[in-house]
Amino acid sequence: MGTLVVYFSFDGNTKFIAEKIAETINADIIELKSSKKYPTEGFSKYFWGGKSVIFGEKPKLINDSIDFNRYETVFIGTPVWAGSYTPPIKSFIRQYKLQGKRIALFACHGGNGAEKCFAKLKAALPGNKFIGEMAFLEPKKNSEESSNKAVKWADGLRTI
Ligand SMILES: Cc1cc2nc3c(=O)[nH]c(=O)nc-3n(C[C@H](O)[C@H](O)[C@H](O)COP(=O)(O)O)c2cc1C
């Protein structure tokens, strides 16, 4: 049975880590795309992004439907927004209602909130087995270190 890396990324950090993981373990990879466009600059980016988390928004995903029968292990990646996971990940969780999967969580953040984000993700994904979680601090600013960390982590999960 296969492994899928599924993620949302707004500024490319989570994408960077997701690609490293998929490359390391030879997994399929899907970037979630939302129909909702958030402001990309300055204060309004944080304001609208944060507000969408707090209001529990579930923007429509424009990806093709994913066949989870093919996957036993799923890596789920998100940036931390307002101490939680991002709205497209919320949409993904609601749409697919994963059950009986081996799940590894990863999150990119700017300094805090990853632990809370993982706790909320686990609570939102009952009925699955969590095999690992890893936080990455602004990976694009620490690309070599983050890349090594992602490779080592993903490699180590093969045996779990
Ligand atoms: C709307 C918004 C809210 C954020 N909230 C947090 C936060 O609560 N804690 C934190 O450490 N970083 C926060 N960040 C920073 C991002 O988590 C961080 O820059 C991450 O690396 C971005 O990943 P991406 O490039 O894949 O989008 C926030 C960023 C945005 C845009």
C-alpha cells in the first residue's frame, strides 16, 4: 500500500518540506488548492488568514478527488495559522473523513503554535493511528537544516 503526502502551503515553506518528504520515501504528493484567495501581503494577509481560522472556514478545494484506498500512510502538512491548521486542511479533513490510516503530521511555523496545531489535528482525525509529528521553523530561511531534518524524519518513519 502506498504513501501520500498531502499539504497546503501559502508561502512555499510547507511545499518545500512536503517535496523533501515525498522525494525521500518515494511517496505520491498532492498540494491542496483552495477556491478562496487570501491577501498575499502585509497586515491583511495575517488578518484575513487568521480570521478564516477563527471562524472555522472550510473553503472549497479545487483538486481532483483523491482515492484513499490506495494509501495506507498519509503525511499531512500545514502552515500554523493562529495557533491552528489552515482552512484548506479543515476542508480536506471534512471531505475525506480518513479512517484507519497511519498518519504523520508536519507543520511549518514562525515561532509558536505547532504543538497546539498538532493537538487540534489529532482531535479532528479520530480513528487513525498517529505515527509521528514534526514542526519546522520557517524552513525556507533555514533550508539546508530543514531539508536534512525532513529527510531524517521521513526516513525514520519507514520502519514504524
Ligand atoms: C494568517 C497567518 C497566521 C499565522 N499564524 C501563525 C501562528 O499562530 N504561529 C506561528 O508560529 N506562525 C504563524 N504564521 C507564520 C507561518 O506559520 C509560517 O510563516 C509558515 O512557515 C508558513 O508556511 P507556508 O510558507 O507553507 O505558507 C502565520 C502566517 C499567516 C499567513
